[in-house]
Amino acid sequence: MKKLENKVAVVTGGNSGIGLATAKLFAEEGAKVAITGRNKATIDAAVFEIGNAAIGVISDVSDIKNIDKSYLAVKDTFGKIDVLVINAGVFIASPLADFTEEMFDQTSDINFKGVFFSVQKALPYLNDGASIILTASTVAHKGFATLAAYSASKAAVRSLARTLSAELLDRNIRVNVLSPGPIDTPLFARNGASKEEVNGTKNHLASGIPAKRLGTSEEIAAGFLYLASDDSKFMIGGELLLDGGAATL
Ligand code: NAD
């Protein structure tokens, strides 16, 4: 028996990195998967790769008044949602003195406000007993220079998992958080950094954690599968840290 047979899953930012690996794994495990994101070309490519089990929906999580349209599109195709992976996020690093209000707003609008409203707007479209998984980060546990706003946004997400769980208990909806350590994805290349700078950042991160390497998107997808499936039924408002020891050692 596949772990997500007859389930409908939504993965925000499912067109790249961790989200893409998660969408693929969920489909392999029997789920119908809706990939949401901003970029039509990469969404189409992801849907093509996965096949009939997937649809793509263009949606910007910071465009709050339009988020529910993406859920409506999912319901029209697959029915109500059983698994919601709120994974879309941006990583903006800069020394405190140079951090602009625009950088702050972008970080906050996507990584915090976008997460909050992605859950709120999903409520009418979720089956009772659904599993919601939010993506936080090791940086919500441990201080890293230049990441003040990003880290605070992920700490807010950790808090949301607990409070939203308490609020949604009457519908038996579980909300948990997955916190990855440094993972080898396109995330680090999105701010216009050169290839050398990106490799430097990755090497620096890898050398600083006990695992001495970056994690893979597939390793994180396996964690999302655990939290999405009945295997984690006893986990409510909790956190799964998959970080190569980064936060704790
Ligand atoms: P990624 O850049 O490959 O994926 C991020 C996804 O979010 C992309 O598909 C992007 O298009 C989407 N996205 C960004 N802004 C969006 C918006 N406004 N609306 C809709 N989609 C939007 O990077 P990733 O590493 O796969 O990141 C996935 C999640 O994991 C993020 O929340 C990130 O903060 C978190 N995370 C990543 C790492 C890491 O080291 N890579 C570590 C900890 C946490």
C-alpha cells in the first residue's frame, strides 16, 4: 500500500528544489499533487515530469487576495485537500547595516505573511483530518550572521505550527513544521550571486555542520512524506529537524 493513496496534496513552491522533490515523492506514493508557484515554465516542466498525477497552478503566496483561487483550482480538479505543504520561501542574506526595507518586506511577505494566509485561505478546501506542514529552518534555532530577517521569519513559522494546531484540533487537522539545515537547492543562487559566491556559501555551510555536507532535496522530501502520512499521526504542533546536526551539535 502506498503511503498517500487517494490523497490530494498541494505543495507551494513545488516547481524547484525541496518542493519539487516532495511533489515527485508524493506522486510516487499515490497522491494527486498540485504544484503552485510563480514561474509558469518551471511549473509546466515539473508537471510534465510527474505526469497525470500532477497539475500546476500559478500563484504568488504574497498576493493574499488571490491565494484562494489556487485552492479552488485544486478542488475543481482533484477535490478537497488532504496534505498542504507550505514550502515557498525566499532567502535574502545581507549584513544588518545594508538590509533594506524592501528586503525585509519581501522576506516577511513571503516567508511569514504568505505562510499564515496560505493556511487561512486553505481552510474551506481542507478535509477534516488533513496534515499541514510548514517549512521553517535550522536558523530558527541557531544564530547565523546576515540572516536576521530570514531567521525571524522562520522562527515565526515554528510558532505558527503550534498555535494553528491548537486552533484546528476540532477538525483533527494537524500542523507540524519541518526545519531543514543547509540543503543543496537553487535557493542560494536566487539573489544574483555569482557561481563562485554560491559555491563559497555552500562550502562554508557544509564545513560548519557535523554532517560535513549539504543535505539533498530528496532527504527533506522523505521528511515531508513522514509528516504527510498516517505514520506521523501522533505528531501535532511538532517539529522535525533534518539538519545534519547543524542546530544541536
Ligand atoms: P528553491 O529556491 O529551490 O525553492 C523555493 C520555491 O519557493 C521556488 O519554487 C520559488 O519559486 C518559490 N517561491 C518563492 N517566492 C514565492 C512566492 N511569492 N510565491 C510562490 N512561490 C514562491 O529553494 P528551496 O531550498 O527548495 O526552498 C524551499 C523552502 O525550504 C523555503 O521555504 C526555504 O526557506 C526552506 N529552507 C531551505 C533551506 C536550504 O538550505 N535550501 C534550508 C532551510 C529551509
